Amino acid sequence: MLSDKLSRYSEVAPASDNTSTLLKDPNVLEFVNKYETLNKYDDKSIWNKVITWVLLKPIGGEHDFYMDRRFDLLKKIIENNKEYAPVISYLLIIFDEYYDYSSRHKKKDYEIIQTIIDNYPGSEFAAHAHIDLVSIYIGRKKYDDAVQVINNLIKNYKNYFSGNSDLYSTAYSNMIYMFNKLGNKEKVYYFIEKMNKNIPDIEKFTNHYMPNKNVIKK
């Protein structure tokens, strides 16, 4: 399914490292021109549009030119295929950092990311948006807001594995980082205890924050 392919974004992304050269290739340019303007939104067409989005990586002084094209390409997919709107919205807002497009909206970055949660509640991309939101709040020292977002995530979303960790452990690791900065070792230990002890490098992670405690339960 398309959603499975998009979850493996890294398989396509390396192509973007050499886009300035690729776009000079007549065959690549023909592909981009075709799928950037194609008014079809089936699985195959959307996948090729996503590849086109990757190929349109901003180059040099033409940053705004390429970012506008990427924005319009993804926005049309969102408008024309509701099934894939959540994942495409996530690509637009997170990977293209749409929250920095001051000319596109008047909202703050955390308000833009919140739209994924509001528009697609229950989706895995809304779950991931919680993690992105927490990172922003911690960076802004809005610690109460960060805790509230984590509580909402745990309350309303089921746990699942993503990459080398699970959703909840990723959330807890943010709390561990935050409370460590605040010097609250009791809370650090509390969230370390809640983490999945089977994820890779968990012992190294926990020893970093609590080097004198054996928190890994064999």
C-alpha cells in the first residue's frame, strides 16, 4: 500500500541529495513535469507525485521557488485523496517545515503542528505530531504544556513500534530529557521505569541519566 511506502520515506529521500544534477536529466525533468501537473490521485500517481516532491528539493538561491511548488503539489494531494491526507499533511508540515512559512499563515509553529492532531485524530501521524509538539514545548521551556501533550498521547493513542522504539517510550524519553534538565531525578527515574526495557540501547540510555541505579529488569 502507498502508506507502507511512505512510511519508508528514507528509501526515496536519498535521491534528493543530488537533485540539482537529476533535474538536468531530460528523462527526470519529463517525469517531474508530468506528475507535478497530473490531475490523477490513485495510489500509483500519488506515489510518483511524492517522488516528484522529493526531486523538487530547494536548490541554492531558488529556495522559495521550489518550496512553493512542493507546497502546491502536496496540498493538491491532500485535497483530492482523503485516505492519504494524514500522511501527506505530515510530510508537508514536518518534513517541509510548513510552520515556518510566514507568508502562508499567521499561526505559530506549535499551532500548525496541532492541526495534524486536530484534523486527523487517532491516526499514527497525529500520534507522531504529539512527539514533535512536545519537542517544541520543551525547547520553549513550556514544560507544563509538554506534560499535557504527553498525557493526551498516552490517554488517547495505543502504543505501537515505530523505528527502533515504541511510541510511549519515545514520549517517555522526552519527559526524561525534560525532567533531567529541571534537575528532578525522581521524575527521571519514574519515566525510566516506564520505558520498554527491550528496545535497542536501553541500558546505555538509562545509564546516561541514572548511572548509579540498576533500572534494567532482567
